[in-house]
Amino acid sequence: MPDVFWPIFRSHRHLQHDLPALGASIVQQWAWKRYRVRLCIIVVQHTFGGRLNHNPHLHIMASAGGLDTGQARWVESINFAHGEIMALWRLAVTTYLEQAHRSGLLDGEQLPGQFQKVIQHQAVRKWNIHITRVMSKSHFLGYAGRYIRRLPISQRRILRVSETEVVYQVKDTRAKAMCEARSTPAIFVALVAEHVPDRYRHSMRYFGLLSPRAKSENSEAVFQSLGQRKRARPQPISWRDSLIRNFQIDPLRDSKDEPMRWTRRLKPS
């Protein structure tokens, strides 16, 4: 979305919670209108840009085919129309903000001047959206998964930390290079804290055929139309086995590699 809307979502965090559902709905609406199919949709919401700025945007994975529920068949090779999806997303966001303003959900002091004219201007200009080629599920999850429940800046980009200053690297998208930025520790923590999700808010959400209700109702039809067998749910791995597998660390062995066992809980002193 245009950067003129970023401060609005920054100062009205409750509006950000609706963006994943809004993005998924326009993709599903387009697919239904064009192909009469329902898609598998995963939405990952990000709020940060390369400069730790507040840049709310969505990464959406949509299946390359869809289920025709009327004929119980799978329609393959859906071609996503860039211009049509862009227009739907533009209409959805501008209409959403306009209705929120009319309902009194926006703080007038936090809005840009002549807000209605801003909405009208953004509702007709071209927005930048990016539709990639078909990719594997593992590729998308490997990319999007890096941004889920992690800090918006990696540790290697934090160059120096002192009592008065934090020096870190930011991305200059125009120059396509990294540059240094400086701030006080308090300002740096405030920048990072803006991107911490609110409690009980999921970083990855499922819509369409992957929504909880649709999975129970349509999963059998999807697998039959694809000619595939539904795999059994894998057994959950214990926390100990997970640490051993991923980090080669056994949490139940001490520094001398001796096994530890539970004895008792100590009361706070």
C-alpha cells in the first residue's frame, strides 16, 4: 500500500488486525469471479521495512489451482491477473479506511491533512504489488517463515551498543546497499517494539480451503479431485528431541554431559 497510509496503521494498530482477512478476501473474490473456484490461501503479515520503519504489508501464498465445489473437480493453472488484483486490493484498503473514518474509528489528529482527498487520490493511482512465478511450498515457507516471531533486525546488523548509542545497519532500497544508522538505546528499543505482534495475534493465518472450517468440510473433495491420499498427521516431537535434532543440544544433560533428573522445586528466597 502507499506510504501515506503507513502512519495511519501505525497509530491505529487495531486496523492492522483486519489486513490479512482483507487481502485473502480479494484474492478469493477474484478467483471465484474469474474461475468459480476456491483457493488454498496462507497470509503472513509484516509490519517492518528495511529501515525498521513501520511498513505494513502482506505476503500471500495462493494455490496455483482451485476447487470447483459445484462439479467437485480441481481446476489447474490459474493465471493471476496483476492489474485486476491490484485494483481489488486498492479498492479494499481505501474503502476500509474511508468506512473506518466515517464510523469514528480514526483519530483525526493522527490523520494526514484533507484525508478525503488523500483517499480519493490513492483510489485511482497505480499501486505496487508483486506476483511471483509459481514456487514450491517449501520455498515460500522458508522465505516467509524467517519473518515470523523474530526481531525485525538480525543480530549481525547491530554493529555497536553502548549506554548512549546503538549503531546498526539499515537497507537503502534506492541505492540497493546497506548503510549505518544511529539512535539512542531508548529510541532503538521503541522502533523494535512497534513490530511486536499484539497478544493472541497470529503471524501466519489460513483462509479459503485452508481455513479450519473449510478443511473439515472440503479436504476429502480436494484430495480426491487431485488423486492423492491424505497423509496421516505426524506424531508431535517432544521438546527434548526437537532440540537434539535441530541444535544438537540435549537439554537434560549438564555441562559434564551427565544426565539430569528432576528432584524438587525450590521456593523463592
